[in-house]
Amino acid sequence: MGFHSLRARLLVIQSALVVGLTVVTLAFVSARANRAIEDRFSGDLARSRDSIAAALGERYQRVDLVGQLVASVPELKNLLTNTDAKTIREWLSDFRQRHSRDELLIVFDGAGRVVARSDTFAPLQIPDIERHWMAPALAGRPVHAEIDIDGRVHLAAFVPSEAGGTVFGFVLAGAPVDDSLAQSLRDVSDRDIVMLSPRGVVASTLAARNIPWRTAADVDSMVADVRPRYVAIDGEAFEAVLCLPRRAAACASSACSRVIARWHRTAASRSACWCSACWLRRWGSGGARCWRDR
């Protein structure tokens, strides 16, 4: 009877050791798998952030080129000297139509005062234009920044217009920050995009009801700490990463947009998900790491 009892105890101990080793092995494998997935997602986020930065840089270059084209037209000096705002506005509208451009165009005189704009006759004053816009442009530096014009954020380029080495005016070309821009960023990054300003959401590839932030102030805490943040949306888990905007002329004020948000699922269940940028990554139930409440 003692023999059977001893054998039973040995079997129990052996079984416990097997179970314990199995649990330890599974825990180790799970930890390594989670680490591998985290590293992969971190790499994905970094590459997506680079893709967004490159796409925005290309957009700024196109806007800058439009501004240079307008500023280099020889008749612009004559228009500024010998005509009025209405004539210049008509000329700007005709330029956009002839060249199939949809950018906002604004012409300034040599003192930085708005002479005419392509969209309306409404007056416009840009705060601290001499220091933030004119000075770097006159120094030969590219001036690219976000700017709020009549409550709408634009990606803007500011270029001088000169003749015979004398600057007689400036041209601002601006592309609107809207859902079309957000969609183009999604196309290059395979991530959903949300763009925020102090006024609210200015562009997004997500329905407004699904956006956890109302204004740029809601993500101020992510400026100092750029690590991914986990956000719950409709009961699903997402990861958000902040990308800072260009800090130039317009961003010296509170008018510029501050956040872009991007979202994606895990590799096991991925779907298609300025200015500073924030992305969100969704973790699906098929991955090694699952979030039930994000």
C-alpha cells in the first residue's frame, strides 16, 4: 500500500513539474511574441509617421511652387502699382482657372498688407507678419507653415515677388486642410487620420462621433511624451502616436492645427485606419496581445 502511495505522490509531483514547465514555457513564448509584435508595430508606426511627413512635405513643395509661379509673373508688379484690389482678384481667379489650381492665393504689397485674395474681398490681417513671414522670405529661406484663414486651416507657402532685385510684394499660396488631405495621408500611410486645431476637428478619415478628441488641447499631454497612448473607441482598442506640425509662421499663434490622428488594427485583423499628428492602432482579437476595452 505504501508503494502505491509513493508512486502516486511521484506521479503527482511529476505531473505538477510538467504543468509548471509548460506554463513557464508558454509564458516565455507569449512574452517574446508580444515583444516581437510591439517591435513590429513600433516599426510600422515609425514608417507611417515618415510617410506622412514626406507626403506633407511634398504638399508644401507643390504649394510653394504655385506661389513662386504667381510671384514670378512679370505683370504682377504692374498690377500692384497701377490697378486696384478688384482687378488683382480677377487676375488671381483667372490664373487659377488657366492653370487648373485650387489653392488659395493672396497678394501682399511690399509692407505686408493684403492687397487681394482669390476667394473673397474680405479683409485679412496676419499677426506678426513681418517677423514670422516676411523676414525669413527676404532672407531666402522657405516659409512653409499652417495658417488659419477665416476659421479654416491651410498649409501655406509665402514667397517674395521681385523685379530687378527689388522686392515689391509677396504671394501666399495655401492648400486647405480638409478631409481630402486626410484621405491622401491615409492612402500613403495605411492609417486613419484625424487633424485637430484649437477650434476643433479640421479633417478626418473617421466619423466625427468616433473621435475621442474635440480640440488640439486634448492632446497637449502627448507633446512632451511621444510614446503611444491607448484609447477606447466603440469598445475597441487603439494606439495613438503624436506627430508634431511644422512650427513656423502660423504656428507661432494658436490658430494652427495641432494634431493628426491615425488608427490601425493588428496584423491579424488589419483594415484600412499636422500641424501635429496622432495615430491610433487597433489591436484585433487574432493578435498575440489583445485589448478588450480600447
